[in-house]
Amino acid sequence: MISITEFIYKNGGNILYLAQHVDAERQVFFMRIEWDLDDFAIDEGKIGEYFATLVADRFSMNWRLHFSNEVPRMALFVSKLSHCFYDILARYEAGEWQVEIPLIISNHADMRTAAGRLGIEYIHLPVTRENRAEQERKQLELLQQHRIDFIVLARYMQILSDDFINNYPDRIINIHHSFLPAFPGARPYHSAHERGVKIIGATSHYANAELDAGPIIEQDVVRVSHEDSVEDMVRKGRDLEKIVLARAIWHHLQHNILVYENRTVVFE
């Protein structure tokens, strides 16, 4: 840590934020630091090169450098469930996030009107077992053409191949109910209702090769009772999914997340 702060101080940087965490079991040190570049001695385009030579290489660090004036480009994948999709578009339209959404991809045409109202290109690519590989190839081409930085699966009800995910490591954000693995399948709220659960939840994570088992970014829960119907649980669950996914996107946009051994360190 001293070497990093010394690098910033000696080059005229003003530290605005510093957070750290030590994983004592794995003996790994994590840090997130922000500093002001107004009087910084090193040109913006050379900072990474100087930092690697003077600090990072000496200590075999894994590190990333981001600039606050960069605007990431996000693609949305959606199917027929609209609650997360509309919540994201509302936050985008309100200017809540510093992000561009140049592309929406769906295996259904249902959400095209909402995309068109905001001037976002909407591509309908139906997916079947027979054409999955070809459609994924088209999706990857579209993502590259639009220079997409990361993807959000806003309840996209299709399984992505390992090859697709490997093109965007730790850059595909997914959302699902937190009943897994207890209540998998298409009707988890019905199964949970029959079992009489008292808590339902939502989990947002980075997608990886193992279905719904990627590094967790954000989670939350809400209590339910015997008085709640299946419809009540679905409503509460979907409300929670919107909030949890929005928090995960926010952390990703703020570069608050460090991924390590299928886990995350998320700095607030």
C-alpha cells in the first residue's frame, strides 16, 4: 500500500478515496484507490506504463486502471420478463448511471417498442436448440460492432455457452432468485410457497461456465409469511430482483468489484 500511495504523492496526485481488505486465509491484499489528476505529473496515457514499471511489476500485482471520464458501453439481453429491463431503462433515461446502451438483444420481439422510444438498436434473434451456436456467433459479432464493454442479462432466459462467456470474463452480469439450488426450475415461487418459506431473495453475479455459480456481486432478502400468496411472492421477488441487479450494475460501473477465486470483494 505504501508504494502505491507514494507513487501518487510523489507525482502530485491528491488521494480522494482509499479502501483495503486483507484475506487472511489466502494471504491476499486488496485495494481500491481514487486520486485527482488535476496536478498529476504523468500524462494520462502514460500512467499505466509508469505504474507497472515503478510499482506493480516489483510486487507482482494484479491491477487495473480506470478513468472517471470514460463512459462504458452496456448491452442488454432480455426475454419476456420485463421488470428488470424496464427498471434499467428508467434509470438510464433519468441519467442515474454514466453509461451508454447502444444495443439490446432478445430472443423475443416483445420489448422492441421501449427500445425504439429511447433510440436503442433492438435485435431480435430467436434461439432454438438447433440454431443456438449460430445465434451466439451473431450476438458476438453485434457486441464487437457496437464496442460493448459489458453485458447485463435482464432476465434473459437462455443458457449461454462457455465460449460466449469466455469472450466477456467478469463482464456479464446476471440476476436470479435466491432459491437456487433449493427451488430450481420454471416455477420457483410456487415451490417455495408450497414449502412455506419465510424469506425470499435475489442474487446478482457474474456469469461463468457453471450455471448460476459465478462470483456474487450483490444479494438481498425480504420476509414473507403464510399470508402471502404465490402472486404476492412473485411481486415481492421481482421488486427485489430489480433493486439487486441495479446495485450490481452500479458497483460494476464504479469499478468497486475485485474478483478473486470465484468470489468478489465489493468496496462501497
